[in-house]
Amino acid sequence: MNHTRIAAEAIRYRLNLVKSPLVQLSELELEKMAGATVAAADPLVDAAIRRIGTAWTQAGLEPTALCLDWDCPEVRELFHDNPDLVDALDDIVRFATRSIAA
């Protein structure tokens, strides 16, 4: 699994949940945030990615789809049915914004 791709899709998905028109990131900015997040090797981010990945596979979603755009009904249902996973998204986004700001 490509953790940078997973982090990028998690960041994209969370920002889209908040309000897509308020935050518009280019693909380059998104990749930069995700790369900085994963490169820092913070245990909180690793745990968040693991929680999302575990719930993802338990829900019967294809593991390789973690690295693709998450904008589909099955993923929306996963996060709707598991609101604690939004906390995992928030952990990733919080660390991403700190990494870029530093």
C-alpha cells in the first residue's frame, strides 16, 4: 500500500466533507501535504491510516481502492456508519497542515 496516496485521498475526502468550495488544493499541493505527512512518520498518522484501512477492508471495500479517489457511495456509507473514522481523517489533516506550515 502506498501510504502517501492513502494520505492524499484522506486529506481530499476530509476537505470535501468540510466544504469543497472553501478549500481548493491543486494535485501538487495535495501530494506535497500527503508526502510531508507520511515522511514525518508520526505514530498518530500511521494509526489513523491503519484504522481507516482496517475499517475499509472489514466493510468489504477493495484494498487497492484506498489509493484512488474516495468519492463513491460505498466510501460515504463507510464514514457515515463509522463516525469515529472522521477522527482518523482529522488526525491526518491536522498533521498535514502542521507539516506544511513548519
